[in-house]
Amino acid sequence: MNEVQVNRRYARQIAIPQIGVAGQARLQTARVLVIGAGGLGSPALFYLAAAGVGTLGIADDDLLSSTNLNRQILYTPAGIGRNKVEQAARRLRAFNPEITIIPHIMRVSRANGPALIADYDLVVEATDNLASKALINELCVRARVPLVWAGVQRFEGQLSVVLPGHACRRCIFPELPEPGSQQSPAELGIIGATAGVIGTLQALEALKVLLGIGTPLVDQLLLWDGLHHSFEKIQVTRTANCPHCGQNEE
Ligand SMILES: [Zn+2]
């Protein structure tokens, strides 16, 4: 690998005092898993790849549908009906050949999730359903792997960061979703720019955690309303009796 070329690619971010050459080297050794290669995963993966995160895993088992294309900017109509993860890997390798992209064609489950997550430094949860969000939170807390999770619908999004010893997603949403109770993206609707804003913020939060800079959204929930443009941060506290992160469990 040509050192000069690499540095030129990242020159504009190495110029930032909080990153520098040392921070860039840290990103190059980092391993980030993005679960969900859809509306949130597309911008999150692009900006993590752009920043030079050395290893990016992508886990998803969906095939591309034409209805995905209003927000899932990794893809083109040529890929409709084909596996998303492989197309995403090809697109990201072309975008940044300096990094390693690992496709995982799988739906993360209680059975296969722990071994997958244990292989990464940080997880970006970018799925579109509450059951997966709850499960990925649980698996990351148990593995003590930092998690950046988010959710979007219509013109609204929410985002938070879970680090070991801090409030997890279950502390915020103690009730597990009833099977079949959640309205699907097809019913609720989503505009691509909403996923773009929140997925991009997920990438930024992941980079902050990897670099150990700034104030990540730990013990905080960000609520974004794009239609009326408000950003609201809500303080959240770790629940002592949380089944995942509570003191009673450690
Ligand atoms: Zn918790």
C-alpha cells in the first residue's frame, strides 16, 4: 500500500487536530460491523468507508427491491432481485479500495450473532425492525461491544450510543415489541433524506467512539424532526434492574 496516496486520500481529515495521523492510524486498524445494508446502512457505510475505517463488515440477508431505491443509495436498478450485501461490498470496494469489506449474507440471530459481533470493535445497528434492534442491543451489551443504534420513519429519526457500563436501548424501551405489532416501513413511509441524515450521524458517532473524541450520544437519546427541523437531546439513565445492562446482571 502506498503511504503517500493513503495520506492524500485522508489529508482533509488528518488536518483536523482531533484526528491527525495517529487518529487516522487508529481508524485503519478499526473493525466496524454494520447490521442492515438499507436506508441507514447506505450512508453509514459510505461515510465509514470514506473515513478509512480499515475493516467494514456488512450483515444483511435481503434482496434488493425497486421500493428500496428511494433511500438505499448504495444500489442501482441493475441489482434488483439480487443480494444486497454483495452489491454493497462491490460498491464500497470501488469507492475505497484501501479498506477491507467483509460481506456477511445472514440475518443476525440469537444463535449466530454472538460470534459475529465478537469479531468487531463496534456495531452500527441499521435495521428496519424493532425485534432486531432489541436483539442487537442485547447481544452488544453482553459482548461489551460499543453500539450505535438508530431508527427512522417518515421525517423523523432517533439515535443513541451504548457503551459498556452505560444505559442501553432496553433502558429506554423496557417493553419488548409484540410480534407483528410494529408498522412496517411500507406502511409508515420514509423519505430517503431522513435515513441520510440519521445514517450519517451514526457514522459520525461511530468515528467519535473509535477515536475517543468529542461527546458521543452516551446516556442520551437524540430525537430529530426534519419536517419542523428540531434536534432534541434527552438524558437517559441506566436502569438498575435492566435485564441487559443493569447492575444486578453484572
Ligand atoms: Zn439497559
